[in-house]
Amino acid sequence: MLKILLVSPARDHLSVFAAALSSEAGVTVGWAESGKEALEIAGAKRPHLVVIDDALADTAALDLVAQLLTLDAVMNTAVVSEVTPEEFHAASEGLGVMAQLPPHPGRENAAETLASLKRLTGF
């Protein structure tokens, strides 16, 4: 069972993406609304992937990635961000972020993300 945690203060930003992930057999999707809540859930449940919306009120998305890596150095992460791929790469270098997702990611983004996650985890 693949466990995916979505972190966003507004579920509607990720609703299509979440529905596509949830429709896959063997995938469970959980939610957190803040960085603090995400750290608590990730520490207890150890998701295979944490997808972070860059619109969090309590922390920057890449700061949360760094904090998650202190829980598990190989935790897979993806970030919803509208900066250019070049800017994102420069800002996230060294954090091992699996993917940059566009604002309001859709079904195709979910399929690509899940395929990458399955390759990385061997599921």
C-alpha cells in the first residue's frame, strides 16, 4: 500500500490530483493543512510521498521538505510551485525533491507522479 500525504491549506487546489491518486488501487491519500500537522503525521505514519503546496501559511514548502528529511532522509517529496523549473531547481538543489508540480495539478500530473513514485519505491 502506497501512502501519500497531501499538504495544503486549501484542498480544492489539489482536488483533481487527489481524486486521481485515490482512484488507483493500493494508494491511500491523507491530508494535512499546515507544515506542523504534516510533520506530526509524517512522523507517525511515514508516508511514501509528501506533496506540499507552496501556499502554506506556517512554513515555506522547501523548508518543510528539509524538516521532513530530518524524520526520514529518503522521504519522497513533491512541491506544488509556480516558479520556473530553473528557479525551482536552484532553490531545491540538495533536497532530493522528486517533482515540481504546477498549481492545481491534474490527472496527468497524478499519473506521472505515481509512476515515478512506484519506480523509486519498487511498488
